[in-house]
Amino acid sequence: MTTTDDSAERADRAGSSARREHERRRAKDEAAIRASWGKLGGIAVALTPERQSTTAWRTGAIGEERVGAALDALASESIRVLHDRRIPKSRANIDHIVVTSAGVWVIDTKRYKGQRPVLRVDGGIIRPRTEHLVVGGREKASLLAGMAKQLAVLRSVTDVPVTGALCFVDAD
């Protein structure tokens, strides 16, 4: 069955959980505005911009959908692609899992429009060498920590090599 209704989206479709979260947050925000403004609620909703924290979920869904489409194009008898897999006992998910004969890839999609991801290296000769992921001038150690958790989940259930990749969509 094919449908264009977002609520009937397959759970394993790239970006589906981010889309659902965006819709949930948008509906909650709209309900709060309508309750606050009473009879003028419809006008207030139309004139109130979406909160950045709500928009971020839609932005992320778009990035996941783009990467998902590119990965789906690679799928074959020897390459299997899974999307939007929930991590057990967590609200977190794994955006994309690619299973090949050589191992498993965990791909975490991030959409930072116009921001450049950079590996900043400090120290080296006298001080210990440290590496930091920086996006748009902000340190993003949380992205690496999230990837480490995703890798640990998959490594705990398989003996094949598991490799992680951060995929930046629309970055500078």
C-alpha cells in the first residue's frame, strides 16, 4: 500500500522518526498558541514563526532522507541498508545501518547548512595531541559520543567489524 500520509509512514524509512518528532512538536506549539490566544488562535498560529528547536527536527529529517536515498541506490544482493533503527531501552535511534560482506557501517546524518565541519588538532610535540570536532565554530564532542554509543550497541550484537561515519549534509 502506498500513501502520502506522513502518519502512515513506515517506521524504517529514513528520517521518519525525526519527521514524527517535528510534527509532534509543531502540533504541541500550535495548541499552546491557540489556547493562549483563544478566538484569535488561528491568526496567531499563522503569524508566529516556528521555534528553532522544532525546525531543527524537520531540518534533520531532510538530511536523513537525502542520505537514505543515496544509500538505497547502493543497495544490492551484497549490500543491505536499514534506516531509522531504535536503540533498545533508549529514545535514541541509528539513522542508517549498511551491512556489507566486509562489515557493518553505522552512519549518523547531520544537516548543518553552510557550516564547515573541521577537525581541530591541538598539541603534539610538547603537549599531548588532542583532536576536536568543530562545526560552525562550536565544538561538537557530543556527536562523537553519540556515534560511540551507536557503535557500542552494534558491536555488542555482532562479531563482524563495525565502522562509524558522520555524514554532514549541506555543510560548507
